[in-house]
Amino acid sequence: MQDLTLSIAQLLPTLLDVRGNTGKILDLMEDASRNGSDLLFLPEMALTGYGVGEAIKDPCVRKMVEAETRSSLEEIRKAGKRLKLDVLVSYPLFSGKKVYIAAEYLQSGKRAALHRKINLCNYDHYTEHLHFAEGNSPTVARGGKAAFGLLLCEDSWHALNGIVETLCGAEVLLVPAAPCVPDLSEGKASIARWETITKGTAFLQTSFVVMGSLVGTEKNLNFLGGSHVVSPEGEILLRLPLFEEAVVQVRLEAALLENTRQKRPLLRNERICVYREAFGKMTSRSAKMGSSRQKRTLSQEEEV
């Protein structure tokens, strides 16, 4: 890793206004480049707004969003190439009949990695599982100055994702997110839970963690904001306000990462072979259980 200057944009996108949101992102790219940033980091679903899943059930709306998303990404790529700026942008990825929540890392306009959200949020007031397909692969993007693990919101709540990505070489874990609460009074408790996770992940994976969140309101849900950066020592380096748009620039120092990993070589000392064997046994056991259940079901059907 080299010293990295990062711009975090805590955005309020307008739902389904892909063109308007794209204009906002292009302006942010110009500002980030002018101010010397290496990377502009955008929240989950910054291009379309978070609640697009329900809307694209309408075939006409889906066709429009898909076309506008494709066109907007091309504009963002061209701007990134011209400005020599890396960008992390999140959007709905249309793939045949499936739609994924995706995050794309663009290195100076060229795709370096594409992540499909692994863990869809399917509890409390979240219904992502009703609209989107699950991704199946952790993702590490090799940027110009660092290796970035990509964790889309709920992905970061499942520790194994961060573990795998750092073992695959990630030095900075980027977490584009869209947490929301029904009542503004729940904001402080919600961000406290987030910081428990991001601080623990950063400390145990000896990596920088950057969480960037949407703000605004959709269907009486208030997007949290509270974006923050955590050092490899598990210390909050900066916080953005709750429920407000904001843009901030932060510098991540390579020496801090290197010194922490030398002092606490947790990644180097991981015994991956142990986990491989354990997960192999779990997979084998699950397959046998599935086969047994299938046989019982067939037997019951024959009896009927």
C-alpha cells in the first residue's frame, strides 16, 4: 500500500433519478480530482437510490433504469479516465432475469473489480431478498495505491467476508452502505452498532475500514449517514454527521498499516488449512443431510 487520499461522499440520491444522480457524482469527481484525491468513495446504490428494487418489478421501469444505469456508468468511466481518478460506485446490476446490488471499482475509468452483494438484508424493515439475487464471491480490487476489499453493507456484518478478503490481500475494506431507521431517534444506537462492527473488523483484520452511507428519506425510512474511517488499530479516525449530506477527504497512511501488521501479524499467522478442512466437513455433512431430506420427501410422496 502507498499513502492514499480518499474522498468520501455521504450522499442523498433521488430515487430513480439516474440522470440527476449521475450529474451529482460527476461534479463530485471533478471536486475530488481538483483536491488531490486518489479515490472517490460513494455509498450503496448511489446511482439509483436504495429503494429501486420495488420499482423495477414494473418491466417498463426496469428497462428504463437498466438503460440509464448503463449510460451513466459509461459517463463515469470516461470522467475517471480523463481525471485519472479511481471511483467506487454502487448500482443495480441487471444480469438476465436476475438483479444484484453491485459495487464497481473503477481504476482511472477501467473496471478493476465488480462485487455482487453476498448477504442480502432480510430482517426488520429490510426486504432485499424479495428483489435481488445473492452474489457468491468475496472481491478484492487492485487499485492504483492499495488493494481494496469490497463489502456491501450487510456483507460487513458477516465476519467471514472481511476475513477472506484480507487473507486475499485487501489492505483497505470499503463498505458502501445504506442503513436506515424508521425513527430518527434510533440513529445513535444504530451507528453505535455499526462502529462496533467496523472497529472490531479493522482491529482483527489489521486493515483500514471505510464505511460510507446514504442519507435522505425513502418511504418513511431515514438513511443513517454516520460514515466513518477506522484505523488498523481499531480507532475511529473521523466521523461524518448523522442524517446529513457531507463530503470529506481523508489520508490513509501506509506506514500505519505496515507497522500494525508487523506488530500484530494476525493475518500472517492464520492457519487457513484448518478452516479449509472444517468447512469441507461442514459442506459434506450438509450435502448428506440434503440427500437424506430428499429421500424422505420422495418416500412421503410415494406414500401419498
